[in-house]
Amino acid sequence: MKKLIVFIVSIFFSAAAFAQLKVISPIEGTFANRQMLVLETDGTGECFYSLNGTDPETFGFAYDGPVLIDLDGPVEIRIAKTGKNKEEITVKYTVLPDNAFTASYSSFISSFYDSGILNYTSGSILSIPETLQYSFGLPPDSFLAGRDLSISQSSVLTRYIPCTLLDQANGKKWRFIIKTFPQTAGVYSRRDVPFVITDWDTITFTNENYIYKIDSEYWELPKKSIKLDRSVSHMIRWQNLEYKEGNPIDFFVLPPKPQLEQTTGDDGSLIFNLQGDPSYSMSVLSSGGSGSTSYQELFTQLGVDTFYGDSVSGTLQIGFYTNSVYQGMLEVPFAINKRPPSTPLISTTAASFYSREPVAISIKGETSSDLYYAISEPYTITSASETYSQDSAVFASIRADNFTKADSSSLSFVLSPEGNGAVYFKVAAYSKNEKNIGPVATYGVIIDQYNYYYNSFADASIADGTSLRPYATFDQCIQAINKGRYACLQVKGQLVVPAGVHYIVSNCLFVNEDDASLEFEQGASLVVKNSNLTIENFTICAAGDGKALYKIDGIVPYFKLEDSVLDIKNCQIAALFDSNGLFTEAIRSSVNVSGTIASVSASSYASFISGVRTNVNIQNSSINTTAATSVILSLNQGDVYISNNSFKISGEKGRVAEFFAATGTLEKNSYKASLKNASNSAPVYTDSACSITQKDDSRF
């Protein structure tokens, strides 16, 4: 068994380039099967191992080849190598047995489960179930989806290849050893001749009972080795010194030294062929214990190959034979890399699938590989009420396949949507070494700096404004929507604006997701500055009973606009004030009301809109004001279009509208009044600077 280990080492590794002792199996980790002990050495010294933490050389076992460690649970193996360069290695791992009896891949697990090793012959098929992932060699693992694997039938390597299987769904791993064998047996014949050839051109005659003749030279008994020119053919003859009648003369023909040709197959395997006399053959040599050279089988062609997902390199010591007589040796380096790089690691600044901020992406691939990455076009989320996840079907068709080669094996960039709305990005990356492309890593994220969610019954302590953890207080909402230039607030339940002045400085849309109301405490006011505010399908009203908890000085409007736009669509408004009440105050702004029923009530003064240099558009609405002095609309400079509305004022005195230096059109409106002092009153007042057209209005 030692010769076999040394033989494997001589094929695969240069002893000067690697450590004297390498543990191929086991490795650290938790596995569902018992593990094999497989060592690689430089062929010097002996190896011992222990299983209970004791000194391997004193209380352990001698290692003479791969052996199954028949232990479950936590296992600790101490391995020691003796000789000039002593080494000791400790490996700790855990075995939690699981033969996967009920799994769809149970038959494959059973093929190695008891022995820890699976024999494979070159040219045959090794079928790893698709439900498993596999990785060859030592960590770091590079897992690939299960598939049919094979090694070229020309390969003559005998190897121990560690293989790790992963059932990702159940979080289980199995690790076993694949032992490879050549498919075709070579020839073992060997001719006995009375000479030895060393390094091709040196011939030494070994039997002093013979005389020898080389080519046309004289017969002689050479005492020293002879150098030959191996670029030409030679005839070697020998005959017994004791003359006998009919004494036979034996001969041997040395053909010219052949050339070794290396080719690469379509499957990536290496093929070594001899170009020269057909009597030549090859063998992979191994070192005998005394320094002599022995051979295995003889081949006319040698191949080197490995499985997809593995790599192998080293030096082949190829012995050359003609008519089964050793001629010389050649060391041939080889390297086959079929191991794709591991999956790139994508890390981000996003805490979840939804991000409120631009997302910084970092991608890290293997340092010895080229990194390729792709970013999808931004996909705009059209449904604000639907909750998405990475696995949502809508994202399956999003393509990220326009790959670009990175300048190095790692890179960083920032995903930042432009404009408003929620945007989905997909990022993909893979690494490539030589001809091997590794698995593609993908990452998706919704960057939503636009949609925020509020639920009056939510838990404010964990709120982040997403649909899963909506805001639960007005303060949380106002801080969030003011972070960017665009915001959409989806509201469930009562959104109460507390007393005081609150500023909106972003373009904002309030949407009724479920029974939504926007309720103002007495003294509460929303000031919209340089922005657009749209409110759809809401109940807008006073919070509680509308009574002030403390004295309110002056008029505090529900909405105050400064260089802004207020759109109210399909709402029901019940604005209740204590002494003086104004629903909207507007300066250099626009107010648009449609499909809305509104009522503004106060004891002294009530008004729906009061504007300066403001455009007002009211359509298809019903608006009432009730107070001692009742005015629905007061506008000083600006433009109006008021159509198809029903207006009513109630109290002691008042007007539907009063315009000063304003322009516009009023048409198809109905005016009603319930006033104590209605003498000489008109529903609409215009000063001499106005240019207001009224048509088809019904007046009180």
C-alpha cells in the first residue's frame, strides 16, 4: 500500500513544492457519514494516527493506506509523520449519521455510505443526482449542481479524489473518497536481456559469460558502459563465451529515440502518444524502495484526465520501453483544471429585500479568476399595495445577462434609482478561470424611496415604513416622506396630525389603502413648501370631538401652501374648528379639488380656501361652510376655474366667493345660503380689477 501512495504522490505533486504531509480526508465540518483517513506524503518517514487525543507515535496506529474511521459524533484525529522532517496535524470533525433512506437520492448515498469510498473506472459514468450539489477537493468548496460525470477512458491515473455532497434544502453534507482506475489494462510482458540501458544513451553489459557486438564493431567483452547515439538505430548481438557447435547468437534492435507528443482532447483531457518506431511503449514509473525504477503496465498511449469540477497537476514520470526493454525516462509536467471558480460573494448595505436608500453592492470573486458582472435595467414596481419577495414570479423574467469583465477579482458600485417610484434591480456575477465558468450568483433588491406604509394598529417600535412593518405615528411618516423628493404614503386607519405646525417638503401622494382618514387635532397644520401634495379617497376631519385642548390664537389652517400644489380627489372633508377655521391657505400656489364633499365649521369665521396669487380649480364637488361669517373661497390675484359644484354657506353673513384682481370662469354651479343677514348679499363678489366669467350658475 505504501508503494501505491508514493506512486500517487509522484504522479501528482512535486515534493519540493508542497508540505511533507497533507491530509486529504477528513476535514473539519459536520458530515452525515463516517470519514476516510487519506494522507499524502513525500514518501519519506512513516505516518501514525490516534483517535483519542493521545500521542500517535506512542499509542496510535501505523498508517499504510486509506482507512475508514469508524466513529460517530465528535471525532479528533492526531496524525504524526516521522523521519527527518517531522510533522503533526490534528483534525476535528463531527459525524451525525444519516443514510438518507427516504430521500430520492438514497441509492447514491448507499454506494459509499458504509465503506467511505467509491471505485470509479475511467470512461464510465458517475451520476450524481441533480437534487444534490457536489464539490471536489479540499476547501474552499465550489459546489455545482449534480450531473453525469466522466473521466476520459484514456486516463491511466489512479487517484483518491475527495468529494463533498450537499443537500442544501436540508442542510446535510456527506464526504467520501472516489478512487479512480484506468479502464484498459496494459501489457505486463518484459524481455530479459544481458544489458541495461540508462538514460537512453548509456548501455551496460551485465553478463560476463557473453561476448557482445554493437553494429559493425568487433566482438568483445566490454568492461565499461558504452555511450550510443540514439538518433539512429543500433543492432546489439551477444553470444556465449563457451564455443559450441551451433552456438546461437541473440540480438536486439535499438530503434532511434522516439518523440513524445501531447495533445488536448475536446473534453480537456491530455493525451500522450509516441511518434517513432512502433516497438515503443510507455509506463508510468514508480520509485522502488532501493532507488531502482519499476514499471506498471505498458501502453502505447497514456492519458491524463479528471472530473468536471476537479483539478489535477503534477509531473508524470514516464518510462519508455522498446520490445519491453527499458530505454529511459522522461518527466512530463501536466495540469488540467476543470474546477470552476467558487460562486462570487455578493454583499450589500440593504438590510432586507426592501431598501429605503441607494444600495451599495460589493462583489468578491476568487483572486486567481476573472470576475464578470451584470446589472439589469431598473424595473419599476407598479403595484404599491402588493408585497414582493426574491421569489416573486414577476422578477423571473428580469434579465441580468449583459456581463462585463471587472478590472479585478472584486468590485463595488451603488444601485440608485432615478425619479420616483419603487424600482427592482437584479445583479448577477460569476468567475472564470481558463475555460471554466463558475456558478452565477444573483441578488435582487427593491429600492423604494417612494412608497411608505402607515397602519394605525401597527407596532411603532419596529416600524420602518415597509408594508411588513408600517409606520404607526404621524411623526414617523413625516420624517420619512421628507427624506427625498417623492413619496407615496399608503394609509390604513386613522392618521392623526398632532397639534402644531408640520412641514411637507417633498412631492407626496396620500393613498387610502383601507378605511383611511387624515385627522387634525385643534391647532394642527400641514405646511407644504415648494412641493406637490395629493390626497385621494380620504376622510379629512377633526380629531376626536374637535375641541381645542388649549386656546388657539389666530387662524390655523389644516393646509398651508407656499409655492406648492394641493390636489384633493374624491375625499370627504369635515373640518371642525373652535373659533376661526380655514381649511386651506395658499400663497403663490395651486389648489385643485374634484369629486369631494366638504364641510368647514367654526363659531366666528369659516372658509374653505383663502389664496393669494393662487390658481384654484374646483369641479364636481359639494362644499359647505358654517360660521357667523361664512366664506367658501377668497382669492386675491390668481386664476380660477369652478364648474359643476354645489356651494352652501350658513351663519349670520357671508359669500360663496370673493375675488380681488382675479381672472377665470365659474359655470354650472349651484349657490345656496342660510344667513340671518342676507339683505343685498350676492353669492360671488368681484372687484373692479377682476375678469371673472359666470355662466349657467344657480343663485340663492
